[in-house]
Amino acid sequence: MRAERPDVLVIGLGPAGSRAAAAAALSGFRVIALERRAAPGRPVQCAEFVPSLIEQDVPGLASVTVQAILRMRTDVEGEGFDESPYFRGRMIDRAHFDALLASEAARAGASCRYGVAALEIAPDGSVLGSDGRHLRPRLLIGADGPRSRIGQAAGRVNRDLVETRQITVPLSAPQDATDIFLKADYPGGYGWLFPKRMKANLGLGLVPEKKRRLKPLLLSLHRRLVAEGRVGADARDLTGGAIPVGGRLPAIGRLGRTPVLLAGDAAGLTNPVTGAGIAAAVQSGALAGEAASLWLSGRERALADYEEELSDLFDAAMARALARRRALLARYEAGGRPDAEALRAHWIAYPQYWASLNGEGRG
Ligand SMILES: Cc1cc2nc3c(=O)[nH]c(=O)nc-3n(C[C@H](O)[C@H](O)[C@H](O)COP(=O)(O)OP(=O)(O)OC[C@H]3O[C@@H](n4cnc5c(N)ncnc54)[C@H](O)[C@@H]3O)c2cc1C
């Protein structure tokens, strides 16, 4: 069968892929995007919090907002909440958010194909879809999440991951804060209760070696909150998934003569401490789509510029988060358990997190 020859082939229609496809299609290029799911954003694998800064990048955000978040509260080892005002953002309906961005990509002219996975990636950058069609793009964008096949083909792999488990529970009273639970029993992760009016996403993340502990530990956190009268016993919408926490990967590469750009989780852009990655996916996806358009228009440097832009945008925050995460994990590796002070020092709500890195995290 003869291969289709799009200018840009995007793999994955999460926030990063939709933004990339929209940006490249808006410049007039022929864009095909493959998404293995039957519909954008479903099933939801997300706690659904986005920081306020995303509002400037997603004008339609109001239409997918469930409620405003004004504060963060952090409970360390069950000692009670420390209050952090000014952690503002929104709880979104993630399935509708992804559908909104995907519809913008389609409106921009991208051909979005659902229920089609990229099955094989050849050394020359051509792709075999699960629908049996071959695609040979001029440029390939990998926006296919934490375990990106495109990244793997190009030699960029997220090696450090956190595994998660999440349920949705009834909330006894509405709240305008995201609640965080830090415990020595949660190595490499934390617990969260993120409100959605009279419901909440209750979840937990851990290093992969402790994956089997996710279920009992989440159950125990749920029981505690039920006993405190904060949430109901009903648990629905069980979900989970992997989050990259090893830092940013090189986002440009080549398969044969085909340039490859990675965006979002595929490029390791999630924050290694908080696990947040939606805003970074949106930003990097748009930049990848723009870089693709510029390169196709003859600007050779556009790909290197993309890498540089990602570095400018993310590396400082990434270095801090990585340093804090590594310092905390080192306590477990040394055979100990972090105390409450060490747990606080690795979390964004506390001044210790923002203190000088003293050379850590550089180089
Ligand atoms: C439980 C959990 C809770 C989270 N909570 C938050 C939060 O509250 N706030 C936040 O900012 N971030 C959160 N994150 C992280 C956030 O979800 C990701 O950073 C974000 O989704 C990254 O977007 P993306 O477009 O890069 O990747 P994704 O959203 O993962 O999209 C990748 C897409 O590629 C598709 N795909 C994969 N492989 C193929 C293939 N071979 N062929 C075709 N399609 C393919 C997938 O189906 C998927 O639709 C959470 C993550 C998890 C797991």
C-alpha cells in the first residue's frame, strides 16, 4: 500500500498533541493526528487541577471549568493542615478540556483520526497505524504521553515514573482548597483531595516499586477522611496512570531524515514534585507545532530554537523540583524515613522548598 505523505504527523491527541496539530494546521500545512482512544480525553486519568497561568493559553477555559481554587492546604503526617493562600487555579472537566483542544485542532484543519494507534515506527520515521495505513511525514511530533513510542524510537525515554491510583468520592461540604497529604509512607509521591463542587478526586502517587501499596494506602486515606466526616464512603471512577518525574528529555531528534519533536509528557515536562503537566503540555505542544511550521517553511534553526525555548521555560523550575525530589528519596535509599521537616522541605507550599539550591540541581 502507498504511504500517505502529510507534512506533519502528530501522535497523540492529549493537550500537547492537539495544540501541536492546531498550530501546524493553522500555518497551512497538511497535518494528520492519530489518537488510539476512541474519543479525546476519555477515560480521564487526571486529578483535573490547572494553575491560573493556563488561562492566557486556553481562552475557552471557562467553558470547561468546574470550580475555582483559591488555596492549597498541606497535611504532613496527619498533624493538621498548613494553609497556603494564593495557590490559585481551576478544577476542570478534563474530558471536556481535551475535547475542546481537539476540536480546535480539527477546526484549524488537522485530520484527527480516533481509535488509531501508531503501531510501528520505522527507522526512517514512517509510521504504521493500527488501521493498516502507512504514513510517511516530513516531520513527526510525539505527543503520546509518558510512555511515548515516538520518544522510545528516537532514544528519549522517561525512566523515572510515579504510579498513581485515584477514585472520585462525595464531598460533605464544598471547598475552595486543594488538599495535599504528605507522609513518609508515600515514597516519591503524595495524596491529594481535589474538590469538584460536591465531589472530589482522591488519589495517591508512589514510586513504581511500591505500586502494590497504592490500593491499601488509598483505602486507608479514604477511610480516614470518611471518619473525619469530610467525604462519603462511595468510591467511583477508579483511574490512575504513570507520571514522568525524571525531568525534561531532549525534545528534538531524528529518525533517518525525518525530524522528530517531542512535547508534553513525552518530553518529560511534568513537574517532578507535583506531577502537574497539563499547562506544560499545552505550552510545549503549541511551540512544537509552531517550530514544525517554521522548519517546513525553510527555517533550519527552528528545531534547535524549540529546544532552547523549552529550556528557557522549564529548566529552572525542573532543576529545583528534581533536587528536592532526589534529596527526599535519598533518605529512603539510606535506609531511613524522612521526618516531617524533610517532607515539608520537598513540597512547594513551604519556604524551604524555595530556598537557595546551594549548587544542587545544577549541571
Ligand atoms: C492520576 C493522574 C493525575 C494527574 N493530575 C494532574 C493535575 O491535576 N494537573 C496537572 O497539570 N497534571 C496532572 N497529571 C498529569 C497530566 O495528566 C499530564 O501531564 C498531561 O495529560 C500531559 O498531556 P500530554 O498531551 O503530554 O499527554 P496525554 O494527556 O497522556 O496524551 C497522550 C495521548 O497520546 C495517546 N497515545 C499514546 N500512545 C499512542 C499511540 N501509540 N498511538 C496513538 N495515540 C497514542 C494517548 O491515548 C493520549 O490520549 C496527572 C496525571 C495522572 C496520571
